[in-house]
Amino acid sequence: MPDNSSPKYPSVLTIGVVGLPEIEPGVNLGHMIAEAAERQGTPISHDDILVVTQKIVSKAEDRVVELSSVEPSEFAAAYAAAAGRDPRLVELVLRESAAIVRMDAERGVLITETHHGFVCANAGIDMSNVPDEESACLLPVDPDASARRIRAEVEKQTGIAPPIIISDTFGRAWRDGHVNFAVGIAGMDPMVDYRGTDDAHGRTMHVTTIAVADELAATAELVTAKAINVPVAIIRGLPYASAVGSTSALLRERSRDMFR
Amino acid sequence: MPDNSSPKYPSVLTIGVVGLPEIEPGVNLGHMIAEAAERQGTPISHDDILVVTQKIVSKAEDRVVELSSVEPSEFAAAYAAAAGRDPRLVELVLRESAAIVRMDAERGVLITETHHGFVCANAGIDMSNVPDEESACLLPVDPDASARRIRAEVEKQTGIAPPIIISDTFGRAWRDGHVNFAVGIAGMDPMVDYRGTDDAHGRTMHVTTIAVADELAATAELVTAKAINVPVAIIRGLPYASAVGSTSALLRERSRDMFR
């Protein structure tokens, strides 16, 4: 006799959203995402979290800069010459940065802390997936605000207000390769705190706080692969703690960081 | 008229595996995982990747150490006294470490590079989820070999040899909270290399190599929550590159690392 009881195991479905058009400045991104999800037969539902890649958010917010409009400083020009890089791009990195964390012309490394507080290479600027070779795509000015806006747009279109995570691909200390991180959040607590909860043996656990928003961003990358047009992921079925949400909870204060 | 064509969007299903018994040293973990997956109605299939949490692997490999058997060195005892920690646990951390990366008694921080090359707090040792308060659970001696063994055990049981990732929860530089990382791999390339591939605009992309094994480990953590008995995740439907696989590809060489 088949067992029709509900499954006792947890599961999460991650769905890539395809079919969004090229994103122009000023578009209603939440509306477009909701329509694309509907069109492909996976409309946004009440147990969804949406992960939106930074690039389309930046394009919608007109954060694509023509390099011809950028006048490099002497400092930028000197580093660019030593590192063999475009001085206008280096200038943009410096403008987007609050502090330089590592700068090594020989290796071509420029790791900075952005005005938002993210520590990453080139202030999160990159030149891939931008139509014009002579332009660069900056991070949104306030990615949490971007996430809130997209959330409101999705709600207006569907009546559902899923948490929104804006993701970007960064390198890490100590490990090679890039992974996706959360750079903007709205509608959920980015952390899950296991401190003080009992483990499987009824003992109080010690230290673990999980950066679930970063894990969701990493999960989304499995379907939003770089070279194809999948700029959004729906993550379906994960319980989460509703909250205003902000990436600031994910960023270690400089005074507590031993690696800056 | 319903559209019965196959969906054009990518999707990945992540399933937690429950119902494994308490793990004793020497058990056939692959066999137990395959049976538990079968029992809950989600038998291992040809498009699966398995993520196994480090704790059950270490238990199966008898890497749980009684603290009463550990004699602290003077160095360990001095740090432990200053940091207010158990000197036997500090001694174990030092034994598991090839180098100390950050040591700060006032903050209670002891970040080391393990003999495997992982940079993490306390050499990856923790005391949660171990039955006896007076014991500590070390990382497997050779987690890639552990992954290969589990893979062979699963294949013997099911006829299917899915890639195996062994995961553990580490902190990060610059960001608060912990996420899951891959510490052992068998059967797949842990990296996806987008360098040289065309992006959505037909341009050659620049730098991105994705540490997909770390993203899979992070994905698994969404269902293998800490406080409940879900030590394994099945990740279903993600295309991957078959390979022998090793975590060494994920570890930046010390000479190329600017944060050690």
C-alpha cells in the first residue's frame, strides 16, 4: 500500500528563471521577473525566495559606466601602468572603494572594501555581460534598497512578497575559485542562529551562526550559470525567518576583522 | 492547450536524507546512506550528487578523541589559560595544524592551517553533536579518500556511483556567520571554469572560475540543518564534469595567498 503521508525529509527546489529580455535602465525588474516565472510555468509562490544576480539590477539602475567618460587620477594611472590594466577601470574601482585591502601591481591584485562594506576584488566591478566593451558595470548604490524595491514590484504584480537576495560572485581568502555571495537582502533574516539550541544529543551547541543568505546565493549560482541567460533563481520550500533584512548583518566590522 | 514540451529552465532539487542511526566507528556509511535514501522514498539516482557532513564521516572513521587521553603541551596550556579554554582541546587543535594563521587569546581566536591545507578556526575540531561532553571530533585524516570510499560503498549497494562531497562549516574572512565548504571530493571536478567561454553577448569572459563544490556544500546546508538529524543531502539534476576530484584544487597555495 503506498504511503501517502507527507514526506518526513526536508527538500528545497531551485529553479532558474529564463526569458528575461535585455535589461534597460529604469525597467520594472520585479514585474519582469514575475512575468518570466509565470511564462515558463513556475509562477512565484508563497514558499519562494528569489535570488537576483547583481548584473541585471545594476543595469536596471543605470550603473553601467562608459569608460570614455572616466578621467583617471594620477594614482590610478600609476597603478594601472604597473599592473598592465585600463587606468579608467582602476579609477572606477578606487571611486567605488572606502579602503584598499590589498594592492599588488605585479600580481594584478586590487582588493578593496567598497562603500557598502564588501571586501572583494575590483570593488565588485566587472566587464563581462555588458554589451559594450568600453563600459563597466558597478554594484548598485544601495543593494538592500534595490532588493526592497524588487520585492515591492513582485508583490504588486503577484500579491506575493518573497524575500529577495541580490547576489554577486566574489573570490575568497585561502581558497581558489569564486562563489556567489549575498550583496542585498529584503524580507528575511540573512542569519540563522543555532547558538543555544540543542543538538541531536540534547546538548547546547556552541558557536554556529549560519549565513543562510550567502548559502542561498551560492545555491542560486548552480542554475544562474554565467554564460547563459539565467539571471534569477527561485528557491522554493526553505523555511526562513521574516525580517526587514540587510546585508549589514553579514559584514564583519573592521575592528573585529583579523584579515584587513 | 497545455505545453507538454520539456521545460527550458534549469532546476536542481536538494533532498535531506533522514533516518540514519547513530554512527559507530567502522560502519559502512555508503551502504547506510543508500538504504536511508531508499527508505524515505528518494533512492539514489543517476543524476545525483551526495553531500555528506563531516561529522558522520569522522565518527565512522573513529576520529572522536577522548579529552582525558590528551596531554597538553606547555604552549597549549599557556594559550588555553590566557584564552579561558580547555588546554586539551587547544592541544588537539595544534596537533591537527601545520601552521597558525591567527592566534589571539583575548578574543579566543585560534585560526590555523590544517595538515590538509584548510584555513579554519580550531583546525575544524568541534565538540557539538558528539555524545560525550569529554570528547572532540577531528576532521578525517584524508577526506578525499573518505569520499572515494563512500562512493565505492554507494556503488556497491546501488550500482550508481554519484560524486561525493564531504562538507564542513567554517567561518570566513570579512563576513560574519559560517557557511558550508567542501573538505573532501570524489567523482567530479570541484571547479567550473568559465574562462574563455562566451557570455550572453558573445564576448569572451574574463576571470571567473566557480568553486562549484563549495556551492554544493552550501546548498546542502539548507537541508542538513545543524540541530536535527539530517547528515546527508542528495542534490539532484545538476550537470557536472566527471573527474577523480580532489579538494586540493580548491585550496590556494600559501605562496599565492595574500591573507596568510
